[in-house]
Amino acid sequence: MEDAKDRVICQLKSIRVRKKLSQSELAERVGIKRQAVYDMESGRYMPNTLIALRLARELDCRVEDLFILDAPKNGQPVTLAGKAVFSDARVSVVRIRNRLIAYPMDDKWLHGDGFQAADGMLGQDGATVQLLQTEDSLKKNIVLLGCDPAFALLSSHVSRHAGDIRIHCRFASSHAAVKALGTGQSHAAGTHLHNSDTSESNISLVEKMLAGTKVMVFAFSMFEEGLMVAAGNPLNIRSAGDLAGSGIRLVNRETGAALRVLLDDCLKKAGIPTEAVIGYDRLVMSHAEGARMVAYNLADAALGLRVVAVRHNLDFVPIQAVRCDLVIPYDLLDLAAVKILLDVLQTHAMRRELASLPGYDASSTGKLIGEVNNG
């Protein structure tokens, strides 16, 4: 019986398709029959060294890119991100510095809908992973944590710019995203705290939470934050102050979410105690979850973005426009995926599509906001 460590994964089909070659075209160039190409791609046939070298030459790649030894049966050591509870074995995996970091493939934390391909299968011990892709491919993946829904656009534009680069965008509050960056569980963090005085709140958060880490802060977007309310705004909600003493049912965000910080600031300035707001302690974990609560008449108001309200056919009460920044550790700036990400921020296509979203402004996208050296 063949040992697990000697199994070979054939990547011929994916590379051939990426090169826009048919099986017949590739076979003719290499000097073999089309059936041989089919048998290799289906795992029925392993070529000799000469054929493998010819294939690599015609596809402009290395032999080891075409035929890869599978990972050992017992998997590789992996660190689970945060305190995530894994309901199945499918995980997205990134390499950050010298560690493999695994995130669950649950839609609760992913931007967008539908299934996404996993990078590996988590072992029953929760400490190892069987990779479903090569180590070289893994190096081209990065994870971005934050709660700007436009991160999904950034990921798509990066893939268009460089098809072998992937950005895993995962939903997290500003505080949670920056905290994960500090523990080495992400490559980049998005934060969008509003400025309550003359200082840059995003910079202040980084200085406070990332002691010992040198980072660069880049502007990503400007968007409107406020209250998502039912279509037509039947309760005539005009400001955060209207939430008190009126019977209006709010759903709030968790501690550390930028929108909750904004609400608390508004209530404090208006002299309104949190106890006066019905639902202040009733929490949702994302903009979309709050929007659905309002859409299903389970709440009258939820904290969120104009773009999310429009997507759910809700009305929107603006409170403040804020800037979402990307925080990237200095030692990760040389990664190929990070370089592509920063290049894409400067493209007209990315900025134009970002500016087309309801409530968004892309005039500062890609601007260097500051450098924080907490070392």
C-alpha cells in the first residue's frame, strides 16, 4: 500500500487552464497524446522526468509546481485564531512570519455570501492542519481583519491585478482587528474610529494596543456611519438622541466596535445615560446582522453604514463620516501580496468603484496617514 507521505498532487490542470491551453494544444507542444495529459490530470499516470521537464518548460513553471508531494498524514502544526469555535474541519490558512494561522470557514465572519474554498482541513486535535494547497501558494495569501464591507472589493481587485494573490477578508471590530495584528494572527487590520478631538483616533488606537510593533497606516476609505432604520423612517428618528425615552428598540454593537464608540460619544455629549436607551445591551456582531434585525421588524434602529442600509432597502440616519485605515506591520511590507495590495490602492479602477458605493469617498484612498514606531 502506498505510504501517505509519497502521494503526489497533480497541479497540471489548474496551471494549464491558467495558461489558456487545451489538453490537445499542450500535448502537441510536448510531443505526447492528449490522452496522456488527461490521465496525468486525473491522477492515473505519472510522467517520466523528460516529459515532466517538457511540461514545465511549455507551461513556464517548475516541475515541483506541477507535481507536489502531499503533506504528511499527521498534518502540520497550526495556531487557531483567537478563541474561534470550529464547527467543521474546513479552515482558511495563512503563514504569518513562521507560524501557520487557521481561521474557520464559517459565514459569520466572512465578507460576502456562499462557500469559499478551504486551504486546509483541521485535525481532530485542533492543533494540526492538512494543507490543500502548496506551501508556495500559501505564501501568497494574506488575511485582512476589519469591518469595512468594501474590503471584499479590495480583495477582488487584488486578484484581478495578480491572479495568484489572495486576500482573506474576515469581519472583526476595529479593536479586535488591531489586537489580532498585535498577536501575529493577521497581516493587516482595518480600523475606523471617529476623531473626537484634533488627534487621529486610529493612530491613537494603534499606539495604545501595539506596543513594541512598528506599523504603517494607510487610508482605505471614507464612509458614513449612523443608524439604519425602517424604510420611510416611520418613527422619525433624526439623531442618536432620539433613541432615549421614546420606546425605540435599538440593537447595539459589541464593546470595541467603532460604531459603539461613536454611539457612546454621541450619548455622552447629549447627556443621555445608556440606561435610557432600550436595547443598549442587546448586541449584534456585524452591520449586516443589525440591518436584518431592522428589516424583520425585530428592532427599530441598528448601528451601521449607509451602504449596508441601502443594500437591505432601509433608510439611514447619518451621524458622522469616518475614515477606515489599514494598519500593516513594517516587517510585512515586503510580502508580495502586501505590495500588490498597496499598489491596487493607487489604481483608478479601485478608487472609482469604491467611490461609487453609497456613502463612500475615495479621495484619500492609498494615502500614507502615518508611521507608528512602538518599539
